[in-house]
Amino acid sequence: MPVDRAAAGPVAENPLDVLVPRLVHFAAVARTEHVTRAAEELGVPQPTLSRSMARLEAELGVPLLVRTGRGVRLTRQGRTLLAAVGPVLDRLGEACEEIQGEVSAARGKVAFGFLHTMGPEAVPGLLRAFRADHPGIRFSLVQDSAVSMLARMRAGELDLCLTSPLPDDPDLAVRALGRQRLYLVVPADHRLADRGRVRLAEAAGEEFVCMEPGYGLRRIADALCAEAGFVPRVAFEGEEAETLRGLVAAGLGVALLPAPEAVRPGTVQLAVTEPRAYRTIGLAWPRERPETVPVKLFREFVVGRTGRLLGRS
């Protein structure tokens, strides 16, 4: 049954709405031991501050301040209250400064997610170039699967992320930055190792080492194998491309991976001629979420490097 608020009478005022401003006033008076100086610091008229202190004492039912000539000193009850209130107000002030700092163009913070395979080379170069012009902006870096990063971005934990394949989500804005070729990586003594180029169907009978489900590279590899007419027999699953290369070098399978910074000893990279094996890397960010200045600066910087981010493709 709906409540008749008018009949129920006025809604009780939250005591904190009244108490918190008075505690701020009290802390300023306690720190300066002078009502006039505290009023100047707070930017309020002295009579207003005096009334605030009188009402606080009346509400608590104890004296908090004793006048000493032109100044004041705390009573025992006042010292007890300050010991409880002071650290809380200090922490609130620090939190406000931290929050304001995170949106400052000069000293803000960006939460940036990216694929594991982008970590060794592409992302460090990207950050180095950006911080040459914005040295005060800090970064919180997250490497994870595409699925996890997008979920964390929707939850507000990340501002933007480099991902592949590109998400199809109306809540996300996406900008393709470039294409990266994928290779069939085989052991150095593999039957295909001296071929240079292969059709992916030629590896249909091989055991594969793959990224775990949820990683974009796994989705792309599965799709390429399906296009080639087979379902890969997965022997090992992992979370790191370099771990997969190590498994290939140990003769435990073959893999579809992008080119590394340096070819892993014991492996050979074969260009895949059919189907065309590549992945599109893009930047994604929440479409409707307001951007801080640092996030906007970094997003525009990354988008401005479209076609140059990946180096080799």
C-alpha cells in the first residue's frame, strides 16, 4: 500500500547532514586555536562559525572549547572528539586530492588494459612515446584475456583497452588500429618446417597448443581452423604466447601466433596462405562514460597512431 508522505509528517533530517559541516568547523578551530583565524581559513563569517560551535556543543551536551583571552583551547571532551574526527577528515581530504589528481591533465591516471602479446614491444613503445609529452600522467596497466578486459571496462575498472577481435557491443566505441599477421609456428624438425608457406589445412592432423578459451587469439585460431575445414586437436592450453612457443619448441604441438620480437629457438614460423591469417587490433572504450582529461589525451594519442602501432603486420 503506498505511503502518504504528507500524512506521515516531515522526513527526519539525517543527523550527519548537520553534524559533518560542524565537525569540519570544529577541526579548523581546534587546529588554529582561534575562532577568527579558523573562520578566515574556512571562508565563513566569524559569527557563523561561533554559532556552529555553540550548536555542536549543545547537540553533544558537553563543552568542547574554553576561551583563553583571544584564543580558545580544547576541553577534555574536545580533545577526545578531535582524536576521532581529525584522522577521518585528513583521510577525506587526501582522498579528494587523489581523485582530483586522477583527472588532472598534468598528473592524472589512466587505467589501460591490453593483450598479453602486446606487452613485450608494442605497449612499452606506445607508453614511452606518450609520456614524452605527458610525463606526469600515471598508468594502471592490466594484461588479461579479451573477455575479462571488456568485462572490467564495463564495470568501470578500466578506461580503455587494446583488444582483438574487435567487440561488437553498442555500449562500446571501437577504433581499428591495424592488422597483425598470424603464423603457423612449428618445431624446427617438423615435417613442414622447410616449407616457408603452408595452407592451414595441411596442419589438420597436428596437435595444437592454444590460448585458453576467453582469449581473443583462441577465438581467432578456432575460426581460422574452421574456415580451413577442421577442428584443431588441442593438446595444451595456456595464457601466454611465449609459453606456447616453448611448448612448440619442445615438440608438443603447433600454434597460430603473431610474430614475436625475436624468433624462439627451436621453432619455425610459416606464413599461412589460405585462409588469410591475421587479427585486427583495436582500441575500445565505453561509449557513454564521461572521460577524464588524461584518458581523452591518451585515447586520442593511440588513435592517432593507427597503422603504426603494430610495427610489423
